[in-house]
Amino acid sequence: MNLLTNQIAVVTGAGRGIGRAIALGFAAEGANVVCVSRSLENAERVANEVRGLGRTSWAYGVDVADAAAVQASADTILNAAGRVDILVNNAGITRDGLLVRMSEADWDAVLDTNLKGAFLFTKALARAFMKQRSGRIINIASIVGLIGNAGQTNYASSKAALIGFTKSVARELASRGILVNAIAPGFIDTDMTSVLKEELKTEMLKTIPLGTFGQPEDIASAALFLAGPGARYITGQVLTVDGGMVM
């Protein structure tokens, strides 16, 4: 059963990890996918994978923190695809460090990409969603936005704010039939987490009741649910996908 037949989905941060898994998961369910990544090469690589599944795909290299670039890409996407049904704000970075050692540049970089990027893409496509009186917006947050994490004040702040953003936009757009939700992943095995030391991973594993790390496909499955017909009466919510870390 194709849950997203012929729908147009925009996925930011689609070049790898969770974004790639979401793009491919949506395509497998019938969606045509716009792959957005800071690296055009990465975006094009995933777009080719989507095309290999028999779907149409477009690739754009965009810095999601650049307002002019985001608006230009949104206009181009709407002209090329004709409409957008789903927006997944997944683009994100980390610049970890203890508060007393964190530079202003590292704080700004994380907030600009993780929070401002979601704001810019949502704003750029909101009028199109409102005009068609339908749409799904899915923001990829994190459990650290719920519980915090030492050494990640910038990242945790960006993800906590993204949750507040989700709930506020959900209230603003609900009357137009637009659903806005967030997913809060736990420890997911991606390129971003692969650089962590093994001893830290071992300690992290002890905090996960299910006893295993998540995979990008676990987040893609949650995104597919929120984008699909089964979530027609769900908005302003945070779906935690973390193996039981936060209960």
C-alpha cells in the first residue's frame, strides 16, 4: 500500500543519515521527493536513489540558514513540482562543548541551522500550504531538547526551541488543515554519532531500556506515520523515538 502516492515531499538535510532515510522511505510509499542538502553533491546522490525507486526527485544545494537562498529554492521547488504536500525540517548540525568554553560562533551556527533553518523553510512554504488548505510539516527535534545534555547547550536549546516552534505553528495553521508535529529521536546510529568515543557509546547504551541504538529507518517510519493518513487528527505533538530513554 502506497501511503503517499504522488505527494510532493521536501526533506532538508536529505544528503545523509536520517534525512536520507526519510527521503527513501517516503519514495518507497509513492512520494516524489525534493532532496535539500547544504551539499548539492549529497542531495543529488540521494535524489538518484529516489529515482531508482521509480519516483521523481529534485536536488538542491541550500544553506537553510540563508533566508534569501531558502526563499529562492522554495520558489523554484513550487515552480518545478507544482505543489508541496509535506515538509520535513531535518537539517541540523552539532558544535559540542561545555558552556564556559563555547564560542559565540558555535552557538550561532547551531541555532541558525537547527532552528532558524526550520523557521525559514516553514515560512517560505506556509502560504502554499495555506492556499491549498492542506499539508504536513514534520520537524526533527531531539530528546536532548526535552531533557538537556551536558556539553550541548547550543544543540539542546535549538531542539527545545524547535519543539516550541512546532506547537506554536500547529496552532496558527490548524484552521487551514495543516498538521505540524515533531519527532524527538534518541541515540540514532548516524554519521553524526559515529564520531563519539566507544566508551561514551557504551555508557549511553546503559540508559536505553531496549538495549540498542536506533537506526535512521526508525525515524523514517515515524515520519511516514505523521505524513500519512493515519495521523489526520494529530497536530502539535512530539513523538519520541528513543528506545525508552525518556518515559
